[in-house]
Amino acid sequence: MDAKTNFAQGQLKSFIARIERLEEEKKAIAADIKEVYAEAKGTGFDTKIMRKVVSLRKKDAAERQEEEAILDLYLSALGMAPADQGEDE
């Protein structure tokens, strides 16, 4: 093998090793997060709603508003919007 091939092979092994190490760390962190949700559930919190809150907090205000507007539009089209609730009765 020439020096170029050896260098590329070494780089590849290094990248793979780093990815594998990070995947293990990710698995450990996921387990930690699962424990926190279990603890919260044990104290009476709704973990499904907590996950939604965490998801929403990752988004900026404009993105949240756009999603809410689309959700309202879809709910209205299905007759499920709060303003539509009295119309079915």
C-alpha cells in the first residue's frame, strides 16, 4: 500500500471509531432521558404532553405560529375546530 492509501485508511478508521463512540454516548443519553420521563410520570406529570412541550421549545415562535395556523386550518376543514364544535349539535 502506498502512503496515500494508508492515510485514507487511517482517516476512515478514525471516523468510524468516533462515530461508534458518539453512538454509544447517544444511547446512554437516551437512557438518561427515558429515566427523567419515568420519574416525571411517577410524580403525576403527563409525559406525552411533556414531550410535546420539549418539541415546541425547540422551535422559534414563527415556526410554532405557522404550525398552529396549519393545524387550525386542518381541524376546521374536518369540522373539529373549537368554533365548529357548536355547529354539529
